Amino acid sequence: MKRILLLIFLSTGLVACGGDGGGGGGNPIVSSGLQNAQRADLSGQSSVFDGTLGSGVTFTFPAVKDQGYLITINTNDSSDQVVLDFAGDDGTGLKSKSLDSGETWQYTHVGKSQHVLVIVRPRNPFNTSIGVTNLTITGRGSFPEDAVHVNFVVAGKHTGYGAFGDMATTADQAAFTDAVMQKVQQHFAQTGIAISYEGFHYTGAQVAAQNNNLIGPDDMALCAAGETMSSSGFEVVQTQGLDAWGELGFAKDDPNFDRGHGINLFLVHHFTNDGTVGLSPRPGVLLGRGPDTALCVASFLQQGTTLIPRTVDEVALVVTHEIGHFLGLLHTTTFTPDPLNPTEAIDDGVQDTPECTVTTDVNGDGRVGLGDGCPDETNIMFYQSGLMQNVFSQGQSQIMRNLLSLQEH
């Protein structure tokens, strides 16, 4: 996720988070961007495109490391040939493959888990009249799609948190974890995905013994994050700090099966860059520890020298949003080059999430986002979030369920 960055802007009291990267496959005719790229749901039943191919079309899907995806294309003429160009989250070409009409081919994703952008174009660039009747990508496995486990680790000290007694005792930590995760479960109930969880606490000393860079003054747990916008319209998040936390997760051979096959969620004190309150890989890896196996949320927002405590409702919404990213969801809208002065609103490509076309700061808060008329404002995966957000669409739910089916858990 694509890696995910979650930001808060004090002028609105709202939250935003980032995305992943994408790029092209070397075709000079078709723009290798996310713009207008349909989102494959990986069910194998829904065609990602049909109609006249023209110079080419694009689609995107979340690819899990070492997983195989079956791609089939059918056209009106059995002699038609098309080329599929695959690109990763930094724009680097991954694979190019020529297919005949009616052919099925397995793309195996090598390398990190990430969103993949695919350009489908005619092999003969002058043959722009190819009629595609069906183009499907199937990424489904045999693992349960209706449940996932979360290892909720409260890390370090949270002095000044207030409502839960600084989370200094086991009882405080358990009360906070239960309060947050019960709200997360309520958000996910609409998706048909049951969230189970177990609570833990790592002291500052325990974390520092593994990686001293993760602990700051007064045993505060810290996480670094950074974000850039790629030329393809994806938000690319640097996750070195997040992956360092991933090394503190549970091993795949943990005696407790759920612990070794769940999402490692770390509650840190704050992120080291202003405005960040959550970070997640997109998609994440459910098995074991290491890169792409953990997400972080913060109990405090850092804004300059000020640390502002987050409420249970706010933390729960961030956790829900980041789990959505971990299970393969993009933001419903991405503004490029940024939300401060956007020239384009890029849709997530999911058919049943409303498309935002607003690029004007209607309410005058300094950025385009909540309150400016985007019809997807109440979706949990909108880039900026407030507590009114409570919707996952059926399409988003299916994407998450399909991804879960691919990974042992």
C-alpha cells in the first residue's frame, strides 16, 4: 500500500491518509496512470472491461507477494492479440505478456505486496478496433474470507492520555483495547468480516531492546512516515519505520495460530512527522513478522511542539481505515498533485463507490476534501476522515474478502 499514510489537519479537525504507487508498462500510446483505471475485484466473475479496446485501457488490483492471478481475455475475433503491461507501485515495469483471444494466463506476483497497474493494449498498435467481450482477473484462494485476527499491541508509555489512566496498568490497556476494537468490529459488521483480537503490551525497554530507534523520550513509542505522489496518481508512502515495527510482530510458527496469522497492530505514542496518525501497508501480509506485516496507529497527534490526544472513536476509525488498506483498499478519492491545489480528483475505480470530481476548495478551509461536495465523504476510505464516516461499499467488502481468501489465516 501500497503503503498508507494517515494525516490530520487541525483547521478542520479531520483525518487524511495516503496510498500506494503505480506505473506504466512502456506503451507510448496509453497513459500509464491511475486515472479512469477500473478496479478488478478478483472474483473472476466480474469483467474489468468490455467494449472497444482502442489504444488501450488500464486496470489495477492489489497483488500479494508470491500469489498467482489468472487473467482471461475474450474478443469478438479469435485472431486478436493483446499485450498486458504490468507496473508496480513505483512505476517500475514488472512484466509484459502477449495473449490471444480466449487465452488464460497466470500472473505470479514476485516481490513486495503492492498495487499493480495493468495496461491492456492491442499488440498491433494500429488495430484499435478490437472488441473486448470479457476481461477477468481471478485472485481467489481457499482460506476463510469472513474473518481476520488482530494482535493489538500497546507499545511504550502514553503519559497524558487521560481517559485510560495513561494506559499504565494492564487494566487500563485492556479497557482501551476493548473500547477501540469493539467499535472496529461494528464498522466491519457491514462487510461480513468478523474481527477477532487479542491485547498485548510491550514496554519501552522491551521495544528498545529490539530497536532503540522506535523509542523516544519518556519511553514514548515512535514511528516515522513519509509520503510522495507518483506520476501515476498513487500516493507512495515510505514505510521503513513501519516495517521496523513489523519485526516486533508474531512469528508464523507461534504456538497460537491466530497470533502468527493475524494483523500486527501497534499503538504508538505518536508519529515523528506532523499530522500522521496511522500507517499501513497496502496490501499487508498476514503470515508472521517482518516487512508489510504490521500497521501502526497513534494515541497522539503531533502538530509542531503540541501533542493532542486522540479519542477512542477517532482511533477506532483510523484502525478501521488502516485495516481496509491492509486488506487491499485504495482511497475512494486521491487528489493530484495534492489536496491543497489539486488539478484532478482520481477515483478508486470501484464501481459502487461514488466518484468525486470536485477540485475546488468550496468551504475555504485550505484544501479540497470534506465539506466541499465529494459524494464519497461518508465512506471509511475517503482520504480525509471525520466521525461521520461509517460506510464500506459492497465492492470494497468483496475486495477485502477476496484478499483474505488468498492468505493463510
